[in-house]
Amino acid sequence: MPRMEDQSCPVPRRIGIVHKVSSAEASETAHFVEQFLRSKGVDVVTDEAEVGRVADLVVVLGGDGTLIHAARLLGGRPVPILGVNMGNLGFMTEVPQGELYPALERVLAGDALVSERMKLRVHLHRGGRPERDVDAEVLNDVVIGKGALARMAELDARCAGGYLATYKADGIIVATPTGSTAYALAANGPIVYPTMRGMILAPICPHTLTQRPIVLPDELSVQIVLMNDSEVYLTLDGQKGVRIAKGDLVQVKQSSNRVLLVRNPNLDYFGILRAKLRWGER
């Protein structure tokens, strides 16, 4: 399975700031970061619509949810994101709060590296026609899952034009390597190195024990059809959702766009796994 190599981060001329709006600490830090950047002669953008349109680097102050929100603001623009962890787990927000200003100095000096992360593109087809409201990209995962009191979903999955399986389960997760440490991990999916290219298909509580998660190459597309009348929802990166109906088809494939994350040179991915998940500990 191929992986994407790190690359140099261009020196930004206009930096956007996106912070966790429910955190007073993040709001205060955003103010200080803005002052710091302006003192360095950098243009700063804080309006989210403008950040998505004109920023050539984005500083995210929050957790992974805030970073996913910032990536959505950028759409398909290949703009580096510097994630500063002011949330809880923080897999993608690699920079601790105490290393914020040294990280900014590296970016401004042209000494930073960025890693590419693949995204998935999602289409919903209803009655044989694409639904315009559900044509989106995700960084972590696509979840097709039943409601709290609904009976299990029956989901027909096809891949590369052929039949894959029929899942009777609480749902299905299609995740990127970046999303392999999110919901897919709780569904017994594998941890996949985040710069690899591929997709994880993980059933949620399948009725058949032999239906295990599978890793698919990134050039394939997956089509999932809801076969029964269960109450089922399509959720994108845990932030946007829509109810789907019997016969609806969800198509998931690799996006041509990438998310660029500024690396923390003081921490490698395995260090993140050990710190966040206690990975490998007894």
C-alpha cells in the first residue's frame, strides 16, 4: 500500500485562525496568536468565510473536531493546517499548547514540514439520482448507522463493480487511514499509518462474527445500499448527518483533494499512539 511523503511547508503570507468557539481559553489564545503574527508582519484572517477563501495557512486552536471543521472551510484548497491541541484526545492536532509559538516560528522561517492526508468523497443516490445536498468530502470517516431504538440495518456492499457482502449490523464505517484511530478503531478496525493510501471498511456490531474489517486500495469505490426500512443515518466526520431510506445508495471513493497537516518535529506517529492510546503498554 503506497504512502504519501512529507513535503516542505511554504512560508505563508496570510494566516487564518480557527478556534474552538466554546472554549474561553482557545478564544483568548486566538487573540494572542493574532497579535504575535501581526507583530511579525503577517496578514491575519479570523472571519471563517475569509479563512476558507484567502488564507494560505490555517492555525487551529482546539481538538480534532475543530481541525476537521477548518478542513471543511478550506474545501479542496491545498492549504497547510497547523493544529494546536486545546481539546481532549487530539490525534491530528499534534502541537501541544506549550509549543505553539516555536511551531509558528518554524513555519515563518520556512523550516516546517507538512504531511498529506487523503480524503474520501461521498455521494448519496436516491431513486437512481444523486442528492445534491449530500456531495461532500471527509477526512476521518463516513458512518452509516442505525438510530438508538431502531432494529439492525441490512446493508448491501459492493466494491470494484462486484458484490462484497450483505451486513446485518448496527452500521458500517468507511474510514481513511487518518480516521483509523477514530470510530473505526472502536469497531475493531486496524490502525493504519495516516499517510498511507487506502480505505477501511468496518462493520459496527455485525450479527455475523466472520464479517471482519477489511482494508481496500484507494483506487476502488464502495457502494452501500440500505436494504430494509430501519431508521438509519449517514454521518460525515461526525459533524454532518442525514437520514437515509430503503433503496438509497451511498457511494464512497477517494477524493482528488488532500488535507495538509503541519508536522510536529518533536513527536512521531508512534509517539502519538503511545501518548494518546497507551498503545503497546501492558
